[in-house]
Amino acid sequence: MYGKDDVRVEERERPAIVEPTDAILRVTASCICGSDLWPYRGLDATAQPTPMGHEYVGVVEEVGADVRSVKVGDFVVGSFFASDNTCEICASGYQTHCVQRQPGAASGGQSEYLRVPLADGTLVATPGMPDADLVPSLLAASDVLGTGWFAAVAAEAGPGKTVAVVGDGAVGLLGVLAAKQLGAERIIAMSRHADRQQLAREFGATDIVTERGDEGVTRIKELTGGLGAHSTIEAVGTQEAMMQAIRATRAGGHVGYVGVSHDVSLPGLELFFSGVHLHGGPAPVRRFLPELIELIWNRTIDPGKVFDLTLPLEEAAEGYRAMDSRRAIKVLLQP
Ligand SMILES: [Zn+2]
Ligand SMILES: [Zn+2]
């Protein structure tokens, strides 16, 4: 990423083991994240050319001397921050806030090879080599599915609950899938795009709301006997989306927010009187990886459906354009 509207595919040095806890992966599939669009649109500054990509699956090529849980030849799924998975914060399920957390794994995944720090804590091996049709779903687990899942868990989606989902990008759509898996009774997806509404329904949405902002809130209230949703997933990160999520939630309900916050500021008095729980942030995908891999492996869920465009890695720039213009929901890059 060179800056606004400027993505180039270039030869870089092949990564090598630096720390004895590192692993080197041959990346078999990577993808473009909605969060990659913030710098692409110039909304996050890019000071210098930055290797992109934090969602990846691949085969372990090499491990450092201290790596124990993954070995050369394993097919692995990683999470977007490297974590040791042993400190108190990791043990409590918040690996994205690990005391040793490193964004190392969060940079350079859109490539042929990737160095992953803290490999034992960060990577999870699949039961074997996956069939080709499982690869997109396993790739989704590395961020968008894990993030949508965390949002649903943070929003306390579950049996008997009505879940509203703000945002129809890949994370919001997989938040729908997660809410369904967690047993939600009713799932209201907020979307104005026919193709995304269709996928939301396939993933388990029972209602679609096309209105946004205050009108969207009114519509959710109408659908929930005037009370609002029990659980709301916020998967956008803007002021409008966050306020829409809070206002669409009933008193005592929960908002799970996973859209990377951009200039969101919360009015304290409104929050005070809302009686709504807020929980979210960068999803601890690593917490959920073993469970998600199992659900994908036994073909219970098919989150890979969010990838509606696959391109060779060399055409990454076209992938960014397709996502930026919303021609594609999510782009898979094949090295
Ligand atoms: Zn991502
Ligand atoms: Zn940790």
C-alpha cells in the first residue's frame, strides 16, 4: 500500500525466522479486509509503502527452535495479531490484548510467504490437508468469521434473542451466521443491497431492514414490540452505525461492536440513560479458532460464501478497486 488508491504487487525479500518462536508460512490463500480500505481511501495515513494483509491460511515451511505445537507441513489458520496464548489476558480469552501481542502477523499476509511470530500461540493446525473447497471458509475464520462470531458473543446472541446486525459487509454477514449458530430466534440484517440481503438470508437472517440511521432504529423498534433488539452487532465503525446500534438495542440489551472505530464519540448522557451494555474491540479470533475450524471441517457452516471474487495475487490492485466500489463483498487473493 503506497497510499490512497495506490496498491502495487512487488517482489520483497522472502521472510526468514527471526525469533525461535517464529514460523514461516507458504500462504495458500489470503484476502482483502474491509479495514484495508481505510488506508486505501486515504482515511488512514500511509506514511511509507506498507505490506498489507492480515488474513491468511497456509502451510508451515519452517519453524524456529522453540516452536512446539505446529510443525513443517501443517496446514494452519492464524489470527491477525500474534499472541502467546499463555498470559493471563490470553487465558481469559482476550488474545488480541495479549501482553506479548505483536501486529507482526497482521502485516504482509497478501503475499506468497509470511513470518508469523509466537507461532505456538497464534496458529492452529487443521486436522489434515483441507479439500480445496474448504480453504475459503478456513481463510474466513482467520478474521471475518472470528470477528463476526466475537461480535455475536459480545452481543450475547443466543436462544430466545432477537439480534440486529448493523453493517452488511463480510463481518456483518458472518455476524448473522454466528448469531444463527448461537441459537438466536430472530435475526434482523440491515442492508440495502439485494446480493447482500440474499446472503444474509442464506446465513440465517429472518428479517431485512433497508432503512438506516434513525429510520432504521424506528423500524427495528417496530419489529420488536417497541423495545429494540436484545443483541445488536455493530460491524461498520462510524458514528452513524454506532449510534444506530445503541439506539436499536433495548434497555438491558447488549451491543457487540467490531467495526474499527473511526472518529466515533459517544454522548455520555444518552449512554447513561440507555441501559445498554457495550462490549467489543479487536476480536480475539484465536479464542474461537479451534471451534470454528471444527464447524468448517465437518461442514456445519460455510462462511467462505462471503468471497464473491477470487483473483491471482498479482491482481491485488483490482481486488482493492472491486471492494472499494462495493462490486465485491470480499476478495480472495490466490498467491
Ligand atoms: Zn481483517
Ligand atoms: Zn498472551
